Amino acid sequence: MNKTTAPYLHPVTTVALTEHFDLNVHTSKVLVVGLGVTGISVAHFLQQLGFKFAITDSRDKPPGADVLLQQMPDTPIFTGGFDEAAFSVATHLVVSPGVALNDKAIIKAVANGVKIVSDIDLFACAVNVPIVAITGSNGKSTVTTMLGEMAKAAGKQVGVGGNLGTPALDLLVEPADLFIVELSSFQLERTTALNAAAATVLNVSADHLDRHASLEEYAAEKQKVFNGSGVMVINIDDPIVDAMRQPGRNTLSFSIKTKADFYLQKTAGTEFLMHGDEVLMSLSELPLEGRHNAANALAALALGVAVGLNEQTMCSALRKFKGLAHRMQRVAQIRGVNWVNDSKATNIGACVAALQGYEKKVVLIAGGDAKGADMAELTPVIKEKAKSVVLMGKDANLIEQALEGCVPAYFAADMNEAVQIAARLASAGESVLLSPACASLDQYKNYQDRGEKFTKAVLALVA
């Protein structure tokens, strides 16, 4: 989004911003806190609408600052710490998800009456077509992408992004019939204007407890995705999510354990995806690893029905859906052993979901930065589903202690060694699963880098 490619903005965007946040093009002074991809998208949006704004970032050289200065040479950018002078003159803060709201400068500004607005608030005020909002500890990227493919198959002009891929505000460069956005707890905690046509919390498990004070607080932030009057899509297999139901709201449910609006049913030894009494498709037609992806498919179908997509068209899209990189991605089969890359499993819940998808026991590669989570929550599922574990990274010892010897544990210094050990442990017909249950930044650039290192090490086995 820049001066030459004006975004597709609803003509009453500025009116909505004034009504919701007292944001006025003529009198408001906006401070964008945190650059990165979100901050840059906010800057372009504000520039298009003619707002006066400045940018601040705690880093000396935030990514994208040089390019932004070329595009907007008159925009003040304060780096190397949060400048008190910039905060003191602001009427509104747009705080990027990567910046914690308990920063002293932000707390002081709010105490002085400065309003906090999120990029999702700005997006919600700019859109006049249905929004589908998807959050959860695990599976949200898969469901967001899955539903995007379904909408495209149905002939919709659709914008897909948010926490995944394209920032929400950058989706506005093209007109759309429908927007599908993945939202993180950090985005939701500072969002008040969202009123999605359909929304879901896929699941809640311990994650980001280094930023959220407790699991209850984390769940409360996730629940904000249901603000408004749209259809609530509820996972009844998750008691925390099931408790989020609101009286009087239109609700669709999904489950892989029991009957719901969308559910799995076994008939004559074959499992089917169902909507009420209607058979939609066989589970075997879903080209994804793990039963948790059946839950993702059911959630996507429910969301699609909520916004009027044709069920058979959605099922056709599901049959062609190959999944996302680093999310239960089949890497290779070597000497009868299946190697699966689930590097995106950066928390306990994702690892648990991955393991529960297997009927045979697996060799699990796990570890990294546990982000303060209680790794003992892994013990029951590892005892049930893992033959052995290969541990690596910052909190490998923490995991080993939590497992209390329930399965044999081995330690690896890096991914190459982890793959070599796993290759010795796994027998033909078994799987080796990289599902770390931890963040990656202790050893890698990100989870993608970790997954790529795993893939490279696995493919080296062939040589």
C-alpha cells in the first residue's frame, strides 16, 4: 500500500474511526508504536487517510525503517527506545502486536487519557463486507488458509491474512467479497471494534504465558474474537472454548469426539465428515496428516456455512488441500519410516494435538524455548503415543524432568544429531515426528528455519 496504489477503503472509514475512537483526521495525532510488518501497514493506511502520525520503535534499526523513510520522508521516526516526547503529544497509540501493553511509556500515556487502537480496529472500521475471524492456540493458520481456498473455489474474491501472511490493512489494496483473518491473542487484547460475520476460537492451551499473566487471561483475550453479533463457531471438544457460548447468539458447533453440528461419524468401518445427518465426505479423502486436521476441516466447513459457501464446493477444495509448510508436513519415507515436520508446533497444545493424531507410537523430536509453560502437561500423551523422545534446545532438561522416565529420552545438540538419533530409534512402519512444543528462537531464526533444518537433515539420510 503506497501513494500510487490507493487501498480500497469504504467511504465512511473516517466516520467509523471518529465514532469508535474519536480519531479525527484534522485534530488527532497518532503514534505508531513498533514498526515491523504491522507498523508499516498502519503507516501506509494512516497516510492514505491523511492522518498526522509519527512512529517509534525500541530497536536502533527496526526492519523496514529505511524503506519507509524513502516513501514518507516527512514522517517522524524515533528509534532506539520509546521517546517520551512522542508519547506526550499523541492522542492515540496504534500498538503493534509485538509490543507488550505493560510497557511503562504505554501505561503512562493511557493514564494521561491517550487511546489505544489496534491495526485490526482500523481494518474493521474500513471494511463493509463480511469478515471471518479465526483464533486459537493451534490450527488457526491451517483453518484460515483452508477456508480461503474454499472461498476461492466458490468464486469469491477473498482477502486472506492478518496474523498469517499479509497484514490485515494491506488486504485493503484490492476489493473483496469476503475477508478471512487469523488473529493472535496479542492482536485481540487491544481490539474493540471487530464485529465478525463468523468467528471461532479453535482451542485454548497454555501459550504465550510469558506475555499473559495466566491461562485464564490468555483465554479471555481469545474470547474477544466473539465480540459483536456474528455466528459463533464452537469447538465442543475443548471445555474452555465451550464455556465461551453466549446466550441468544447464533452458534454452530464442531467435534471429532461426539455428535455436533459438524462432526465425525463412523459407518461400516469408514469415518465421514458430517453436517447434521448429511454426509459431506470421507475422512480418508482429506489429504492431511493427523486427526486434529479433521477438526480443522470441520471448523472451516462450519465457518464457510456461516457465511453462505456451498458445502460440496468446500469439500472439493478440501480434497485438494495439501496443508501448510511446517504443519504436519510429510517430508519423506526412508527405509519404511515416515518423517513429519511439525515445526509450527511452538506450544504444548500443538504437540499434543499432533501426537493424538497417531494410532501407532512415534519417535518424537521436541524441545526449544518452553516460554514458561508447564511441560508436565506433555507427559500423559507422550506416555501413550511416543516410543521415545529426542530432546534439544534451551529447555530440553526441563522436558526430560517433566516426563519422569515415562519413555526413553535422548539428548541432541542440534537438528542433525536429533535426526541421526531418531533414525536409529525408528523402525519400518513407524513415524518420526518433529513437534517441538516449544518456540524456536533459542537456536533458530524462527520455526520455519527450524523446520527447514529438519527437512535438510532428513533428506541427507537418503544420501
